[in-house]
Amino acid sequence: MMKEERNDWTKVYYKTLKELETMIDVQKQVKNMMKIVEEANTTMMEMEGSILKASNNNWVITTMNITVVSEDLRYLIQSNMEN
């Protein structure tokens, strides 16, 4: 009877150990996924910053081009009016 009972407890012990190992493995996987998510989030934020910076640069360049064209047109109109 004692041997059978001890075998049952041994089975429970090893089963519990396996379950603990499985939980630890899952925790490690979740931790690794969190690292990957953090890296992806950082990359996305950097990309967003680059896109916004490019957008602002394009806006400035477009505004400058419009100003130059406007000044050129004004100059042409004044030149034609004087002649």
C-alpha cells in the first residue's frame, strides 16, 4: 500500500514539475513577444517621425516654390506694365 501511494505521489510530483516547466516556458515566450512588440512599436514611432518630418519638409518646399513663382509673376507683370 505504501509503495503504491508513494508511486502516486511521485507521479503527481513529476506531473506538477512538467506543468511548472510549461508555465515557465510560456512566461519566457510572452516576455520575448513583449520585447518584439516594444521593438516594433519603437520602429513604428521612428517611421511616423520620419514621415511627419518629410511631410513638413515637403510643405515648406512647396510654400517656398509658390512664393518664388508668385514673386516671378509679380516681377513679370511689373516689367510688362513698364514697357
